[in-house]
Amino acid sequence: MFILRKDIPLQDLGDGVSRRVLAHDGTMMAVEVYFEEGAVGPMHNHVHEQLTYVLSGRFKFTIGEETREVSAGDTLYKKPYIMHGCVCLEKGVLLDTFTPQRQDFL
């Protein structure tokens, strides 16, 4: 399967956050998430395993009880049901990979 970024609309989630759902099937999904400086990804959890790769920008992430600053090239792993969230310190883009795919994003 080929997924061309130019063919996928950017979804405005409000409050300085937008996303583009990329390739996905029943077991895996890739999503670009765009943050304006100061935008917040509220603390939440879900059944999915999640890898986040920081494409650009700077973020303060909390995963469980740990909070760290991350920037381009850093990767984060979130196991199922762990509380996590972020604050964007410098405008940037994250690439999230979920398994299984997020039905709520479709």
C-alpha cells in the first residue's frame, strides 16, 4: 500500500494542534501531529502501544511519573494504559506509531 501525504487532509484539533493520519491497517497506524508553541497534548492513556518520534521542535513530555524535555531525533515509548501528555516548547511535529491502530482517529 502507498499512502501519499499530499492526498491526506490535515485535521485541525483546535488549540494549536492538528494531525494527519498516514498509513494504517488493523494492527498498526502512523500519525503526524503538529503543535504550535504553547499547545498542550493533555494527559491521557489508551490501550495502544505508542512510539513517538520527534521530527522537529521541542517538547516537555510526561510519561507516567517521569517528565523530560525532548527535541528532534528523540524517541519515546508509551506502554498501554500509561498516563502521558506534553507541552510544546517550540513549534514542532511528532510522528506517532500506534499498535493496534486508533479506531477513534478514523
